[in-house]
Amino acid sequence: MKKIYHLSSCNTCQKIIKELQPLEGFGLQDIKSENVTENQLEEMRSLTDSYESLFSRRAMLFRQRGLNNQELGETDYKNLILDHYTFLKRPVIIVDDKIFIGNSKKTVATAKEAIRL
């Protein structure tokens, strides 16, 4: 499978998608207009080590809800991501059996290499 979960209103996501072009055979899912399903999240989780690695602590709701003062477990991370799109670290790029999470330069460069193979 080749898919990118992104936020269309996020300039960083858009810049990364542009940098990764051409994206032949890739599905693009705007997580704001098309929520991530539990099955999709399970698939992402199967390619990484935890729900926490998919979770964005930079989301404004993280502090607004006081989650920064709580101890969260794997079930909490999963439920929060399913509850609101901003809790998914973006973009999430899936290339076959590899997953690339977030927008660090190293992650994007590694994803770009995987796409070109």
C-alpha cells in the first residue's frame, strides 16, 4: 500500500507532498475531511512500535484538554487520535510495509528514498 495521511490546510504537509512528487500510485487522505478509521489506525500501528509514536503532542488540544498533565497509555493515545484528527502526527507516509511519521527532515528524506526505490 502507498498512502499519505495529511492535513490539506497544513503548509508543512503540502510542502512535503510537493517535495515527494511524483507520487504515482499513492492515495492521499486529508484527515480533516476524511477521518482516520479504526482499521486505518490499526494498520498504521502494525507498522510502528506504538500508538504513542503516531500521537502529536504539538496539537493545541493537547494542552487545552490538560493532557500534558496526565499519564497517558496506549489506549488513551489510540482513542485520542480517533477522537480528533489533530492528534495524529503528520504527515504519515506509508510505502508498502514501511511507515514514516512526522515532518522531520530525516524522516522526509528517508521516505523520499523509499518512494524512489
